[in-house]
Amino acid sequence: MESHAYEKWQGDGTSTADISAVQLHSTACQHIDARGHRCRMLTDGSEFCLHHARQSRKLKPDALDAELLTSVDDFSSPASLNRFIGNVVRQFALRRINQRDAATFGYLGQLALTSIAARQREEALAAQAAKRASTKEDKEDEIRVIWDMPAPINEPKTPAEAVR
């Protein structure tokens, strides 16, 4: 197999390849990343490609925090947690947060609701125990349960029942 020497063609700028490159540059995305590279995706006449247009519509982190925490005083009541989860659902529906973040926030909200319910059950049990302790002190007759009481002896009534 023979190899052929490749000679680069130096165009004068009037070829169709050069014209399409100029047109391509005018419809290319204007996004420049942190390394200084420009996005090479095409646009539909707007400034950014579809991907970078979606990114530019997303809220900044501070604004997103403010919208997620709207009307949430603290995370110690079920009502405020439900408002927070509702805000997460709203931001996810508007595509301002991604699915993974929305799922994480939802899971954390569910854990917080579960811990609040467990804390309320513990407080209710403690209140019941305190109530029982105060009523026991007032009672003079205390009910005693005897666990090791001997069982009654069942003797057969007739000798025929004893044989069986």
C-alpha cells in the first residue's frame, strides 16, 4: 500500500467551505466555558444553543435558596416541612432544579417528617407515663399481678376417666 503526501490547500476565502464556516460561526452558541472554549453547537438564531439556554434560565443559587425556603420558618413542624416539599416540587416542575436534587430534598423532608412523628410519640408516651405515675400515688389499692401462682390440680372424678 502506498502512502500519498498530503498537501494542505490554502484557500483564498471564497470557497464554499469558507463561506459555510462563516455562516456556522454566526449561528454557533455564544457560551464560553471556564477554560475559555466556545460551545460549538448550533443555535436556532438565538444567542445560545438549547442546552446553554436552559442553563441560563436556571436561577442563581441564592435566588433558588430564597424560593425553596419561601414561607418556611423552621423544619420542626410538619406544616413547614410540607411547604418546603411543595416548594421543591414547584422548582422541579419549572426545571430549575434537577431530578436528583429534587429526590434528595424530598427524601430529606420525609426523614424530617418521620423524626418529628417519632418525637411526638415519645412525648405522648412520656406524658402518659407521668399521668399514670401521678394517679398511682393517689390510689390506695394497687392491683397486683401474681405471675408464679400454682395451677389447680385436676384429679379425675371417676376411675374410668383416669384410665384414658
